[in-house]
Amino acid sequence: MNVLRSDFLTQGPAIPAFEKELARTAGTRYCAVFSSGTAALHGACAAAGLGKGDEVIVPALTFAASANAVLYVGAKPVFADVDIETGNIDPHDVERKITKRTRSIISVDYAGRPADYTALRRIAKKHKLLLIADAAHSLGASYKGRPVGSLADMTMFSFHPVKSITTGEGGAIATNSKEFYIKLLAFRHHGIVKDRTLFKKKHAPAWHQEMQSLGYNYRLTDIQAALGLSQLKRLRAHIAKRRALAHRYKKLASSIPGLILPPSDSKDAHSAWHLFPIRVAEPSARARVFNALRNVGIAVQVHYLPVYLHPYYQKLGYGKELCPRAESFYASEISIPLFPDLTLREQDRVIRELRKVL
Ligand SMILES: *Cc1c(COP(=O)(O)O)cnc(C)c1O
């Protein structure tokens, strides 16, 4: 309400206030918000200077946007397979996919569980690659005691309503690099620079602004930033609820035959529990289980069809069976409901229906 009554609906003071709190949560010096997580990832690829002739390694098991951002800047996504337990990008396959043209890795913290950042950072350093984290699932997660956000060169968050916090639509890049931060600010605002110290023109008049690169209108509004600030206050409590529900799912579902449950938090990886991805041990039964749950009003989903199997990517020439583990993960996966307001009774009902169909 304060924003609605104020002088600014967009480009006002709620933006840097939200960015400051986000940077604190992510453990970084800088944070730039965008109109969506996808726009933010596009910004990261542009700030990284990725373009034609460059290859970027992306896990196959992710939302299409992780790879689409690479296409937006004219670079080529190269798909890496995943770890069958966690669904996270497999560092060994990343190393196998590196060529002379590889410039960057975009990792994804599948279902909210941090990827193997130690291995990814080691590979990135060894081969002089930039590590960009798609942390759309994992705001509020931590790895070896460090918050997700502080573990890669740039980290993307999404504030779509299904994610850890929401601004309706929205996203951000957290980074410790001032150079990337300056490029991200320009990219979301048409490529226009407002900081006088960065002008090409010497002795610029007071009204002067410069467009120095081709950018977009990818701004978040102050109305959304105010919502984001209030949401951020609930982040820890929401994740605690998700974690408790996930542990309860693990306990209740462990006696159901024919199910593979997601791994618990490890000493190193504390998940944000964005999803609770179960796998049906007999993939031919997946559709039957999925439909049975949908038919009784339980909103299950599947995450994800490997990106390269989408018709658009097939048309670009990507083969089938590029990443066999991602394909077998996909073939057996069902995400059952997990959100902070899920009640214990609702959770019991999901378990009951699952037990019945299996
Ligand atoms: C949600 C999501 C995105 C895109 O975020 P938007 O804010 O919806 O644009 C990208 N990658 C992954 C893994 C996601 O889950």
C-alpha cells in the first residue's frame, strides 16, 4: 500500500531495498532484479559475453528456460546427464562434454537440492569456465554452510508463484562481481547507462544518458519489489515447513512398495525442498499412478521432459538418448504436492492414494 501511495510504481526505492535484502540472503555483494527468472538468466548470459560459437553445458533434466537463455544470445546448449539419485547435473558428464568452444556451465539445483558445487567449481576453475547457477528452485538452500547464491559467478533466482518466494513474476541475479552487476543493470534497461562515471561522453550535461549496448525492458516494478520484501521475511519459515513436510513424506512413504524417494538432506546439501520428486520403480506404471492421483484431485506434475526431447530442440538437430539417466529419471518421475500450507491431513491423503494405486 505504501508503494501504491508513493511517487513511484516502478524504478523507485523499493527496488534497491529488495535487492539489498536479496543480496544479504544470497551472501553476495550485489543483486539485480528482473521481470522474470528467465529474463535474469538471459541477462547473465549476456553479461558473461556468451554468443555465437560458444558452448554452454546445461543439465538435460530442467525447465526449458535454462537452455533457452543460451539460445537467446546465439550460443549453443550442450546437454549433460544427471545423477540418478538427486537429478542434479553430473560433474563427470560435464567434464566429458567440454570442448575448445565451452565457455560456461549453467547448473540447476533440481528440486531445491544444491548441485555438487565443489566439483563444478573445480571443473570451472580448471577449464576457465564461468559457473552460472540456475537456482530457480533453491533460494534459501545451503551448501557446506554457504547460502545458494554465493557459490557461483552468477546465480539466478525466480519469483514465480511456485518458487520459494514470489513477486507474481520476477527474478534476480546475485553476484560478487561489480563488472557483471553493472552490465546486468544496463541489460534490464535497454542497455542504457545512467551512472555518470561510466559515460563515454566527457563533460556530459546533466540530462545525459547513454545507450551503450542493446538491452531490453526487463525491469521489476516497485509494487512487485514490495511484495518480494515482505515474502523474503517468510523465506526461512516457509522452507522449514517444506523441510518438515518432506521428512514426513519420507517417513510415511518408505513402506509403500515400488517407490523410489528423493534423498534426504546430506551433511553438505540442505535443500529448499521446492519439489518432492518420487520415482515409480516400474516406469511402465508411471502414467497409471499419475492419472490415479489426478483423478482424485491431487495435483501431481512431472519435472521434467529432458529439454532436448522438446520438438523445438529436436528440430535444431539434437539427437535422442543423449542423456540416458535424465531420460530414465523423467520416465519414472512424479512430483507430489509440497508447499508450506499443505496440511498433515492432505499429506496423509496423498500417501493413502499413492499406497492404494501402487
Ligand atoms: C521457474 C524456472 C525458471 C524460469 O523462471 P521464471 O521466473 O518462470 O522465468 C528457470 N529455470 C528453472 C529450473 C525453473 O524452475
